[in-house]
Amino acid sequence: MRPFRRRGDELVARLVDAEADIVGLLLDQLEQLLAADPADSGGDPVMARLLPPGHASDPELAAEFRDLTEAGLRSGKSDDLATVRATLPPQGGEVRLDDEQARAWLRTTNDLRLALGTRLGVTAETEPPEDPTDEEGSQLAVYYWLTAVQGSLIDALAAGRGGRR
């Protein structure tokens, strides 16, 4: 991947085909989670991480908050996911984003990292994999790669705010 850089009013990066395939696969998985019936996904730790309770010490208040906010949160995440999908080159290539699309990418890559990190049990002490060729190592490598994508996007957005182009 060539990291995101600001070019005028756009943020531009380049993904190779395998990277675009991985993002596409992760988007598919996130889309399935978000489309699942809330009654069926209530015990899923990933959904608990993506849609945390509004109040930790009062289950009744948390349930009321969830009733009021869950549909909107799911809808917003789905909209961001659609933006990422629409701007992702299917066979790799340049990703060109305006600032609003970049914010959708940030929110979605954050959701992807939360989901993957929850499944893998990532903590502050988790280190990049020594062997990225086994199943868990390759998933952890993807987690760290998403972190780098997100970091380069934040840096590119910040460069625009500082007037540097």
C-alpha cells in the first residue's frame, strides 16, 4: 500500500489487488453483522464492542438507550460502509477521497479494527505477529495493516487542516 497523502482537495492512496480484496472481504463480514437481527446478535462480543451499552451500571437505562439509538447507529455504520465500498477499487489501484469520504473510511476502518481486535482478543500488550503465515498471525497482520491505513488517513486529513498540501 502506498499511504494516504493529500493532493489538493483529495486524499489519495494506492492499494494492491490483495489489499483491496481483504478490505472487500472485511466489509462483507461487517455488513453481515450490521444487517443481523439485533435479537440474534445481542450476545456477540463484536456487536457489544461496535454498539456499546449507553450506561454500564444500569441495565434498564442501557436497554432504553439502545432502543433509542441502535437503529440509527447501525444505519450510520452501514452508510459509511457503503461509502468505503463505493470508493474501493475492486482490483486495487488508487483510492481517491474527499474529506467526507475520508471520515467515512476512518469510521469504517475503526469498526473493522474493533471487530477484528475483539475476535482476536487484542489488548494494549498485543504485539505484531512473529509468524504472519499462520491463521491467527495473518489476521493479526491485517489488524496492524488496518491500523497503518487509518494512521496514514489521519495524517493526510491533519495535513489539510494545517494548510499544508
